[in-house]
Amino acid sequence: MCREAVRRGPRDDARVPPADLPMQPVLEIVGVYVAAMAGALAAIRKQFDVFGILVLGWAAGLGGGVMRDVLIGATPPVGVSDWRLVVTALFGGLTMYFLHPRLERARRGIILLDAGALALFTVVGAVKGLEHGTTLVAAVIVGLVTGVGGGVLRDILTGEVPVVLHHRQLYALPALLGASVLAVLWSLDVLTVVWEVVVVLGILALRVLALRYRLSAPGPWRGTGAGWTA
């Protein structure tokens, strides 16, 4: 992530808040690793070979970041330029390749860690968009794409409808809400590292609550008096 202060359009004299989360490099690597394991697990369930497993691991771990960087013009994307993240994604794929019989039984833990990756990726993506001078709406979209993009790419490559679109899980909605809050805080010139951490924890909490209580978005409207499908 760019460490230099950047202009914020017409508010050049405004204070640019720090964009780095505490231990951000470590947390980002952990997020890539966990997302890569989830992608590799999807490949294993489809009986992919070792190359396919590694490709799915890379796509799930870094796909959202690549989409983000392409959208905001930050080239080359970190998914191909940062060797640490590339190696981390490949290592996550190899971990699942060799240990998947044991790790599949720990799927609940992986899902919880994936929720943390979603929260972190969303905030990192939105902040990076703002750093590169995007509008607030664009930053929200960039944050959302960073958070869910890897999972969408994983599902497409395995021939599935992306889970985020058809399972009605509260997966994208926490990310969308968190990115929106972040953009508002930036526009008010009050965004700090502390607020970034709060937003990360908020997204994580919403996702965990959705998993715990099986919260979901409403299905198609069935007409007056019938309501939404469950």
C-alpha cells in the first residue's frame, strides 16, 4: 500500500488520516493465507489436480486485491507484484493440498477466519481506493470488491454460482456497510487508525452474528400479503 500522503480532491488542505492498520502486513498475509486455503478446499472438492488447487488458492487469496488494483489503476496489481503475498497464497494452497483430510474437519474455524479476512480486505481496499483519489462511492465499491472478489472468482472457476449472490448469506452486506462507514468517516476528516480497527471489528462481528444466528437477506418478493421467500 502506498505510504505517501495523497491529495483528496478539492480538500488538499485536509489532514490525511493514517491508512495503515496496526500490524497490517501481518494481518494481510494471514487473510491471504486463510482465503487461499478456502479456495484450495473448493478445488479439492471438485477433484482438481495440484496445479488447479494452487490456481484456486491464488485466485481466492489475491483475486479481490487484483480487481481492486485494476479498478483504481494501481498497476501492477499486488497479486502479481508482491512476492510475499503470492508465496503466501501458494503456501495456503499447498497446506490444504497436503492436510485437507484434517482441515476439512476444522471447516468452522476456517469460516471464522475467512470472516476476519473479509473484514480486513474490505477496509484495506476502501482505504487504498481513497488514497488513490477515488470518489466516496467508488471507494465503497472498491472495498466491497476487495472483500468478496476472491470468493466470487473462486466460485466462477469451479463452475458454481457465486455464494455471495445466491445463498442470501449476510456476507457482502457487512462489507458494504463497513466500507460505507469508512468512506463517511473519511469525508468528515475524522478517520484514524482507531476508527479503521473499529470498522474491521464491526464487519467481523456482523459476519459472525450472521453465521451464529443464520441471518440472511430476504429472497424474492412474492407479492402483497405473501412477503419475501425465506
